[in-house]
Amino acid sequence: MERLHRLSYNIAMFRLAHLSDIHLGPLPDIEYHQLVSKRVLGYVNWQRNRSRFLHDSVIEAIVTDMKAGQPDHVAVTGDLVNLALDREIELARLWLETLGEPHDISVVPGNHDAYVPGALDRVCRAWGPWMGNDVEIPVDRHSFPYVRVRRNVALIGVTSARATAPFMANGFFRSGQAHRLAEILEATSRQALFRIVMIHHPPVRDAVSQAKRLFGIDNFQRVIRRHGAELVLHGHSHLPSLHWIDGKRDPVPVVGVAAAGQSPGGRKPAAQYNLIEIDGEPERWRVKLSRRGLTGPAAPIAELETVDLYATAALESAAG
């Protein structure tokens, strides 16, 4: 953490775009020997459900609108692929190259990126430039949490991804990673940085079903309560959500987002992304969350909701 240098507060507003659950398709050609264990179920689910509602054209529209807003950085909170096939992982790497330079994109893996044993290791090798400390290459599963400092913002990437049994999509946040996250939060707090923690699974209760929940919610929330953070971003639920957890001084907003590849007509909201504008200085931060996305099959991307997060946090604190 000695590499972090104290920054001046006289820095222009920082604009962060947040995407998640890309689920790039269509699936590449699959050989029978690849359809083992959990992949059989995932393949059937894709053919019956996901292939109808997850489309590249939707992702392209979302990304085009996002780039037009000229964000300073992009956070991608997991599930770039579906079955974690080698060809999918490579195609996702090529997609990340079109999204932007590794310096400007920060990624954390999701459960679909670690779909079967060994997949997370391959993902780390392929996507390492987009999901590690600027000075630590190569990246592996032990590189998390990582931290990147961009102006007065610390982007902290946590992994909850692990291969699970069929019909399960749980995440895991264990004590070792909790200890390392605590150290990073303390170091970046001393630097007076706006700390954003990125994780795939929502670190709050009842956000998803038991088969999809995060094991280690208590570990995560304990770290935030003791060491603080300014914002938590997640994916996984495919919902534009806003929760609150206790921080060291004030409630911390926990923001989810709809799946970036979801076309209209499914059970979950159509594709969206978050645009987060960060301004101010410690104890006087100003944060505006804008949700932008599809409003219909032939409708353009539009602003769907705007929330002043820290004004809302003050109301939450008063109500509590």
C-alpha cells in the first residue's frame, strides 16, 4: 500500500460506469466431451431460456450509450460468459479489448466465469490485465482483493466466484480475503480516497434465493462496519437494486444492476447500466447514481432513474 500517494482534493468529478452479467452469446460450438457435470444443465438452460433473452445486439446498444457518456472508468462485476468454455473465455477477452484499455476497465469474476473446476484459473490468465493491481502480473485466484487508484477513487476488486455443485450458484467470501480487504480499506482511507468495493454476489441478505446467495455475508459486512467504504457494487441478481449496510461512520450504499445482455420480454428487467458521478471530498462526498437502459423492444437507451446516494444515506441514517 506504500505505492498509494496522497492526492489533492481539487479533482474534477469522477464518472464511473457499472456493467454486470454480460453473458456473452451465442455459445460456441460444443463437443460432447465438454458437456460434463454442471455444464449439461447450463447448456440446457441456455437453449431453453437464456438464448431467447440474452443478445449481443442488446449489449452493443448498452455499450454504445455508455461510451457516449465518456466515463472515466468502467466496473464490470462478473458473469461475462455462460459455461466457462475455453472459447467463451477467449471471446470475452476480445470483448474486453473492444470495451477499453485495461487501465480504464476493472473486472471481478462471477459464478458463471468459475462455472466448473479450473475455469477461474483460466479466466485469471486471460483477463488478468483487467482485474489485478496495476503492478501485479500475472493474476491468479490469490490476487484478490486487488486495488487500483484512479485520481481520488480506489477501485477494490473482490472475488466471490467459485465452482459449485449443479443447481447451485453460490458465492464465497472467506476470512483470508476479509483480512486482506480490511488492510486495503484502512490504507486507502488514510489516503482520503473514495473507496468502491466490487463483488459479484450481493453482500446483503434476501437479495437472491438461498441457492444463489453469498456465503460469508457476515464476514463482508463486518469488514465494512469496522473499516468503512463509500460504495459497494455487485451483479448476480440481474436487478437494479439499492441496499444499505452499516459502515464505520455512515450507512454504505450497496448498488446492483440489471444484466447488460437482457433483452425485453424476460422475467428480469431489460438491459441497464449504472452511471455514477463522484464529487467532493472525504466527509463531504457527493454521489449521483443514474440508471440507463432499455425501455422497450425498439426503444432507445434512456435514463430510467436518478438517485442522490448520499442524500438518501442521510435519510436512512436518520430513520435508523
